[in-house]
Amino acid sequence: MELVRFKDGPTGTKIEVMDKHCYLLRNFLSIEEQIVLFSHIQDNDRTDWNAPRALYSSSKTLVFRRQNDEESSQEKNNEDEYMPYLNYKFGQKSVVNEMISKANEIINGNIPRVDDDVDLSRYESISMAAIEYAFPNGRFPAHIDHCKDSFVYLMSLGCTANFMVKGPNMGGKRNFQLNSGDLLVFNASTEAAILHEVVGIVDDNIDDNIDDNIDDNIDDNIDDNIDDNIGLEQTENTGFSLEQTNNQNLGQDYHSSCPMALGNRFPILQKRRYGVQCRVHF
Ligand SMILES: O=C(O)CCC(=O)C(=O)O
């Protein structure tokens, strides 16, 4: 199988097949779409941001209010009013459904399905979780998802992440920078075994940001955590003018890996990354 393949999709999206059922879509969301998605998250966010945090905690999963149709379920009395994700049915009108449809159109239009590959556009439901990462130490340890009959769509908003993916058919770990607006899609089952990690948030003031590379020295000492609850160039994905890009280094509150167009609109994104995890169930 050809492991690394690049294709140009619509609206400047660049598709890379990283492994079987693991695709990186660079420049997936325009700045406008990122604003719409982040507004949707903020509108629904019920996280108590003043609550004390675990010592050294550098990331936080947002909390949302349980939705109406779930309140009417029989188990409602046993369930919390809040939960770490929002649910969307197939066909529901929502920004999240729209973005999953857009991703599926690009993937289905560019990557031929083989054998018994699932048709991504025929899903049953989506659950969306959002994780806020502090600059620069926010991280999510390496893990494989164990979620049967599901693909996960990871959209990145705000500061750039140092990211790692290692699939069973890849020669080694793939280290790369995941920019605001990029999307990583993969089969989230145990069998697909896509190991992934948020290594940290890019800090241009230091030298140990990762370069885009495949590392053949595979570190076997990686947690296989269960997680079922829920452009290398900055200018490439942002649609900023050169002036805007240069200005990113000027304001003291801005970190140069955090897109100014989003930071101007949402000051929190001047120094945070949001990982938007859409779990699509079949
Ligand atoms: O924040 C991210 O983009 C990744 C989160 C993650 O690893 C996961 O949801 O399984």
C-alpha cells in the first residue's frame, strides 16, 4: 500500500493518506469556518473555568449542558445535567454535521474505497468534545482509541500543535505540526490501532518544536490508554496577509504559532489551542 500520498482537494485542502484509514486534511477549515465552529463551542460551553485545576494540568475537557432530547430519556434521573460532549444525529442541521459532511465529500471524492471500507457519509451520529490546551505545555499522551464502529475527526483551532501519529502500516512515528483549520481523520477502532499524541503546543521561542518527519526509532514505551469517553508554514493555512503574519510577533499577548485572525476575534485563542474531537458513529 502506498503509505504517504498527497492530493489537492477543493478550496486548497491538501489531503495526505498517512495510513490505511488515516488521513490528514491540511487547510480544511477556512478562517470563517473556524470562527463559526469556535462560536458554536463557546455558545454551548458550560465549563466552570474558575474551578481549581489539577496541579500542572495544562489541558481541560469542556463541559456542555445535556441536550433536550437526552433529558427526556428514561435514564435522565440518573444522569448529570452536564456532559463532556454534544451529540448530533445524522441529518441534523448543525455546524458540526456540516463540517463532517464537507470532510466526507473531500475524502470520498479523492480516496477510493476498497474492500469493505465503510462509507463515511452513512453515519448514524456524531459526538463532539472539545479540549483546551494551554500554551506551550498542553498535551495529550500517546494513545490508541478503542471505539468500535467509529471514525474520529480531530479539528484544530488556535495555536499550532506538535502532533504525532503512528499507524501499523507506517515505517515509524510521524511528527508534524497541526495548524489551526487542519483536520486529522482516522478509524478509531482497536484493530485500526492509530496511535496519536498531542506532544505540545508550538513555541517559536524555543528550538525543540518538532519538524515534519518520520521517525524510524519507534519508542515502544508508549501508553496504550483507552480513550472512549468521549503546513508546516503558519501562513499556509491561515489565509493571513504577510503583514498580519509578521504582526503575530509584535503583540506581547500573541504567540506566533497562534493565528491572529482568530486571536483578534477570540482573545482566548491568542494563547490556547482547542482540539475539537468529533467522533462519528456507524
Ligand atoms: O486534541 C486533539 O487534537 C487530540 C485529542 C485526542 O487525542 C483524542 O481525542 O483522542
